[in-house]
Amino acid sequence: MTETIDADRPVRILQVGAGGMGQAWLRNVVASADVELVGIVDLVPETARAGAELVAAAGGGTVPTGAVLADMVREVRPDAVLDVTIPRAHHPVTTEALFLGLPVLGEKPVAASVAEGLSLAAAAECTGELFMVSQSRRYNDHLTHLRALTAELGDVGVVTHTFAKAPHFGGFRDVMDHPLLLDMAIHPFDAVRALLGRDPVSVYCEAFNPSWSWYRGDAAASAVFSFEDGVRFVYSGSWCAAGAETSWNGDWRVTAAGGTALWDGDAAPWAERADGSPLVVDPPTSTPAEIAGSLAEFVTALRTGRRPQGEVHENVVSLAMVEAAVESAATGLPVRIDDVLGRALTTAIADEQRDDVRERLRSWPSVREALAAPAAEVAS
């Protein structure tokens, strides 16, 4: 099991990946008094050195760099690994770190596929090490406030989310089959799980590409998710919606038995009771936002043994929502989340390279039971 780390010293972090997102993480790691960056790993030596130069310029001192994770672990003896590699590298990097006896904080998505995400959940069980996925949009005081308002409104009927942006990224997003669903939609899909405290049951999705779109793949999508207790989540998003754009967090509306709550993604949310009177709930105590929030929660988990948001067993369902939406868009049919998870387990067992992880996957009574079981066990 992951051993707790005393609060009287910083957590020693070895970061893997120093590209664009990696540099954003390096800035946050250097800025945190709770962690100490002890090294950078990147397959491209120039990228690793550029990261080290950024750290030095930000006041983080001189850090060693290398291209091989195991070698750097032996050299710098970190307490934990921060995986900020590209999605297809998440599985091999995180698996290696866990079996080196280190807890891991990884960038979203958990892996390139749900099957790989299940493999990582099983690897965390085999090693007893914590693997937390940074679902950074959860760390938003306004979302926490919206959740508190929602809790006061009684039974929820439907949550609607509208996302409308027109970014010209260039690069890989322009040629993806589903740039919106695969690259962006996981944020609101994960956020609604946090908002409701429930998991999805099924989805019907249509994805399409407007005539004026500069993307090769489908840059717009509409989806209806059914959640536990019959709650519906209605998603409408577009990467090519020029004019009157929403915030990056989108527009939210929660309709419940006792009234409605609204959030524009930027300002504080507000709510009105069914009788027309305002619902007032004190805003939460402010906490670190986005990446800084993920890092702070990871550190807290290492110090206390408390299971964090984004622990791999909890997080993999958010990626399953994405895969289910893509499958529904391709087939024109509703898709059950349990069917996606079941097929992913079959694939994970067939593809697994480690005998111990494969046997752990085979021992699961069902995916849902396996994902729920470690709630009281992880990071203890």
C-alpha cells in the first residue's frame, strides 16, 4: 500500500513529460510549497532540458533530466511520479511507475482507451499504489458551489450543458475523427458525475460536422445520457461555434423538483426555488484551482491516506462515457455504459502483457463491482 508521507517535508516529485502541458505542470510544481521537483524524464533530451531551464528560471533550482524512468527513479529516489505524457503513453509509463513502487498522478484521460484504464486500475490493485487522474476542471469553486445549490433543490430531473467555442488549434485536433468528443467532452462528462454524485447508465449521441467547419472530423455533437435514478444529462457542444461563445466551462442548467440552478461557467452560480424566491447557499471556502487543485489533492492523499477525487477506479467511468458517446454516434443506437465496460474488460485481459495484472482483471466479479470496491482501500 502507498505509505503516507509526513507533512513536515515536501513530497519529492519526478515528472515524466515536459512538452506543452508538461511545462504548465512544471510551473505549478515549482510554485507549490508542498512538493519538490527532483527530476524530469522525457524521451526527447532537448525537451527535458527545456523543462529544466523553465524550472531554473522560475526559481526551482537545478534538476537532473533523463530519458529512462527506471534510471531516474534509482538516481533521485522520488516519493511519487507525475505522468504528463501523451495519452497513448499513459498506460506504459504509469504501469512502470506503479510497479517501481511509486504512487502516480497522471494527466487526463486515464489512458488512451477504457481497456487500458481498466489495466491501470488492476495494476494499482496489484501494487497497492495510488493512481490518481487529474480531472482538473473539478477544482473550480463555482462548480463546488453549484453542487451545493443542487443538493438543496431536491430530486434532479435534468442537467443541460451547452459548450460553444471556435478555436483554431491546428495540429492533431484538426484531423481527429471526433475532436470534440475525444478531446474536450470528457471535462463536462466528468463534471456532471461530480455534480450529481451518480454514474451514467446509457447514452444516445449524434456527432456531425457543420459545413463551415475547419476540422476533418465531427466537431459538434449532441448527447443524452441516462443516469442512475432516471436523471438525464443533455449535452450540446461545438468546436466551430463562432460568435456568442460560451465560457470554457460551458453553460449549465440544473432542473430539479425544488427549482433551478444556473451557471455560466465563469461567474458564481445562482438558483431560484420553484416559488420564485432565490435560493442562497454560502459559497465554499476557496481552494486551489484546476492543475494546482489536482496537485494539492494528490499531496493530501499521500499525507492522509484519504481516497482522492480522480482515483483511477472512480475516474475510468468518465472515459467510458466518451467511448460510449463515440460508439453511439457511429452506430446510431443507444449504448449502455456497462456494455462498454464489459467489452473493455475482455480487451484488457486479451491485451495485457503482465501475468499478475491479467489475473487480477480475471478475478473481478464485474467491472462495476471492481470499480466500486477499492473506495475504502486505496491509499491506506
